[in-house]
Amino acid sequence: MAATAAPGADTPPPFLRLAGHPLRWRLLSELACSDRRVGELCDLAGRPQSLVSYHLRQLRDAGLVSTRRSAADGRDSYYVLDLPRCGQLLASAGVALHPALAPTTPPPARCKRGSTQAQLLFLCTGNSARSQMAEALCGKLSDGAVRAVSAGSRPKPLHPNAVRVMRDRGIDISGRRSKHLSEFAGRRFDYVISLCDRVREVCPDFRGAPELIHWSIPDPAREPGRDEETRPAFERTAAELESRIGFLIGKIKATRQEATERA
């Protein structure tokens, strides 16, 4: 008697078909590290823009990638990868192959006593909202794995809505001050994360060749309206930062654990 194939066994899940293409995998890998403009992706992949744009459109149609108009140059856009969705689809693909491949939650990785903290610098224009919230969230989420600071190219007073949304998350930033990025010009960092398209264009070189990451996150302080009307924009910004920082911390911990095991 002939064996009967499992339902759907002849067709891989859509995510695997999308990610399995070499160029699309390269684009996903680059966007997993940093938001990019299409010209940057062309340079990194070594492919013409027409081909890169075609595959980016497929990733957009699948809901894996979105675009955001650049705040520095409105004629340009940044491509942004939805990492949580990628994780969900990858997990579903595993279950489609075998139910026992359903993901389990591993215990959180902890830094070994005496291990060196990764040094992070978050940058935006005013250092009044996005970068301050990112600095605070890093302190809460990293379990001592990183030490984060923040600065801006044109510092402004701390925005009251930034204080409010952080207080909702159990973090008090009301006593913090805004800082100019020049305060950290001579300091070494492992990662420099720009959260603003404008500050990315003026970011100076830092000692030690840190990994440069860009997250194209709109400035919630530029939303029109009174503070109570713009608070939802700050909530969205905080939620996006919390998600992105969680993935970044996971990467940092995994990288350091691999280095420790190799040593």
C-alpha cells in the first residue's frame, strides 16, 4: 500500500520560499542588522537597483519589510524589517515540518560575573525623547549585559511625554539631562545606534570602529497637537524601541557567549 503524504507536504511554507532565494536572504540579513536605503542595499549585495527593488517588493508584499520616508531627505526611503513577524513565520515553518519543532522559551542568558559590559550609544537629534527612552529601556532589559548612554546633535529639554511613557514602564527618567554627542567623542563604544535619519548624516567617527546601526524611527515630538494628543505617538515609539532593543540585546549576548566558548 502506497504511503500517503502529509497535507501540504509538497509545498514549503511561503516564508521559506521567500527567504530561500539567495538575494532575498541577503536583503533580509542586511535589514536584520540595520535599516537601509535601497542604494545601500544595492552596494552591499552588489546587484543593480532594478533587481534589488524587485525582490524588496516581494518582501514588502509578504509583510516582512516596510518603508519609511527619510526625515533627512524626503526623496529617499529606508527599508525596515519586521523581525517579530519573521520569528513568527519561521516558527510556523518549523511546526509545519513537525509538531515537535514548536519553539520553546529558553531561560534568559545572563552575563557571567565580572564580564565586560557592551558599550552602547543611542543618538537622535534632540536627545529629548527617542534616544533617552532607548537608553532607559536598555538599562531595564539587558540584565547588566550592556551599558547605554544617549546624546543628540541639537539637544533639547527632555519631553514630558517621554517621561510619562517611561514611567508607565516602571522607569523614572525625569532627572536625566540632554547631552550633545560631542561629550562622547573620545569614548569607545561597541555599538552606535542612530535613531534619527538626520543625525545619521552628521554622526562623527568614534574610536575603536564600533558597529554602526541605524533605526529609522520618526520623532514623536514632531507630531502636531498638545502633549495629551501626541502621547500615543510616544507610546508607539516606546513599543518599537522595546522590541528592537530586545532583539539587539539578544544578539549581543549570543555574540559574547560564542566568543567566550571559543576562548
